[in-house]
Amino acid sequence: MTKLGLTLNEAKTSLKATRTERFDFLGYTFGPHRYRKEGHWYLGASPSKKSVQLMKAKIGDLLVSGNKEPWPEVRDRLNRLLRGWSGYFGYGSRLPAYRAVDNHVYDRVRAFLCKRHKVQGHGTYRFSDEKVFGELGVLRLRRVHIGPPPWASR
């Protein structure tokens, strides 16, 4: 490594027993995971908590009230962001992370549209889950998990 001019960061470098300990690498968490339905353990990979938090921050940065772009442009940028993230994190146990991002997307889109259209309250009736992910054309990552619907190609 010294011939290449590389050094190890002693604070970040460690040995892990992967059968019993988790570790994060390149945005994934590797190690033991619990199968939610039956409770047994398996070795797997999933998007790390930090990766999910960074994605939520990017979504929040895009859907700020100061964004005055037309909705189709905002939606297309959001869908590109979601599609790219799901493309990278398409391996392993991704459904819990996808669910967390979907819930955040729904909350942020609903709040964004409520402010834009001056809707009083939370806007759950006017901007329902079905409307946001259906008629308004926002990509739902859980659908990517099982296969995209026809309108997700927007």
C-alpha cells in the first residue's frame, strides 16, 4: 500500500466477525440480518442508515418551499433522484429502506404541494397517497422492489 502512496485510516480500519457483527461499506450495511416474518437470521446486505438519511436530506433539499419550478419539472427531478438511488441500492434486503424513503417522499411532497396550493391542514385528503404516487406521477420505490408500474417511466 505504501508503494501506491496509500495509508490506512487507523480509526476506520478494523476486523469484524461478519457472522456476528455488522459493518458499513460503500453505503451498505453487511452482516447478520433478521428475517422479519419468521425471525431467523441470515447474512445479507441492506442500505445503511446513513445512506437512507442522506437520501432523505436530498429529497428535503429538492422539495423546499422556495422551489418555484413547475410541478412536472420538480417531479421529474425527484423521480430521477429516486431511480438513481434505487439503481445503486437494488441489491440485498432493501424493502425496509425503500419503505422509509417512500414515507418520507410522501410527507415531503404533500407538504410541498400544500404550501404551493395554500391548502390548510396536512393535506392528506387532497394529496392522498394514491394521488401522489398515482396521478401526480411520483415514483414509489416499493414498486421498483417488485417491478415498476407503467407510469413510473415518466
